[in-house]
Amino acid sequence: MARSLRDLRRKMKAIKSTRQVTKAMELVAASKMRKAVQNAVQLRRYASTAASILEHMAEVHPELHPYLTTRPSKKILALLFTSDRGLCGSLNAQLFRSVREYIRSLGKLPEFESLEFVALGKKGQQFLAREKQKVVAAFPALSNHPSFRDALPVVRLATEGFLGGTYDQVVLLYPDFVSALLQEPTVRVLLPFSPTNLKAMLESLLPKKRSAEHLQTTNYSLQTVKEYLFEPSPDEILKTILPQLTEVQVYQAILEAAASEHSARMVAMRNATDNATDILDDLTLTYNQTRQANITAELAEISASKAALET
């Protein structure tokens, strides 16, 4: 019995230490989540509106810039946004399931030839290595205070490959922040902005809730525009604006991934803290019952010894 009580005290002490760690991680993730969510929500409307305008511009004037020209879905570059660390629930697992589904769906396209990845985050790099996918570049996750400058090397790598003809299309794969309890994996085409059969295929992979919200935020009367007028000239404007708006799309994906990671980690650590509290309560009850049983047994032995002496 003494050994049992000693083991219970040791377990209770270990669980208390674990609960302190998970509680601290929950508070840290909550503080990071507030700023990350604020940044993602503030830029979301601008990024979605810019993407909608560029897509419609590609339908009206596809000949003005390579970003607006329709290309076949032969060689595809995918930017995969994941975290460097775990302890964020099923965030990465859900995204990896969507990536597998995306890879299987590409095989249904008749003109598809090759798929290469740029991994942002160690978890994504490890996943792609297990899946035997080709990774042309790897970057650390940009979840801790990401800035617009952090997105520039990734954008430069993607745009140079697209303009040089190495890739026909560039795709973003990232967790999209919906709420603290819901982060939906999202797959969408970054380049070109023109409608392609790859975009039509990806519509079936988009989450229903997030796609409905996206339609609400981009519900503008763009279909009435038949022609765009550029001053001073289309070349001058598009050469400046299109690369900047492409950078904004990648930066928005980084902000969504950062907000998703911190919110998922906060919820996971809160659940771990609650589970540790429940286990500690059960162990405390067991400890008290065992101690009371020991005291009762000792009292019974004392009483039996006294009765034996009196006789």
C-alpha cells in the first residue's frame, strides 16, 4: 500500500507539471493568435477583392500580361504552407489529407505532366519526403510575426519559374482560418489569373463554408465591365500592379496559415490542460480512497491487537 501511495503521488506530481506546461503554451498561443487573426482578417477583403478583379481582367484582356494568359495544366508548382512544430491538433493532418486528394485529382487532368513543391514549414517538408514528392525549395514556417518582406523570396521563386516557362501554373495549399475552432484546408490557383481547367477541378475540393464566405466578400458587379482603361499605359500599370498583387495573395496565405496554427495550438493545449485536470481529479480521488483504506486497516489491526491482549 505504501508503494501504491508513493506511485500515486509521483503520477500526480508529473501530471501537475504537465498541466503547467500546457497551460503556459495555451496562453502563449492565445496571445500570438490575437495578433495573427487581426492581421489575416484585415488583409482578407483587400486580397480577395484584388484576386476577383484580376480574374475578371484576365477574361476581358488576356493578352495584356503573361499573368493573365491561359495556359495548360502541364507543369505545376505548389506552395505548401505548414508549421515547423507540432502540438497543434489535427491542423497539419487535415491539410495533408487535402494534399493527397489534390495529387490524386491532378492525375485526372489529361494534359498534366509534373508536380513540384515549395515547402514552407518543416512538417510539410517531412510529409512531402514521405510521399516521395519533388521539393525544389524549403523555407521555415513564417508563423511568428510574419511580415510582407518574408513573402518576397517565395513569390520571386514562383514568379520567375512561371515567367520563364518552367511552370505553367502555381498553386497555393494552406489552412484557411475560419474561426478558433475551425481551420479549413484550401487549394487555389495563384498564377495565372485566367480561368483554366485546373481551377474548375479545384472547385470541388474547396471547403463549402469558406467558399461561401469568399463569394460574399467578393460579390461585386464586375460582370458588367466589358473593357478596362489604363492610364498612362497598360504595360506601365500591369508591370507594377500585377507582381504586387501576386505578392499580396501569397502574404495573405501566410497570414491565414499563421492564424490557423496559433488558434489550433491554443485549442489543443486547452484540451490537454482540461484532460490533465480530469486525470488529476481521478488520481486524487484514488489516492484519498487508498489512504483511507490504509488508515482503516491500521485501526482494525490495533483493535484486534488490543482485544487479543485483553483476553
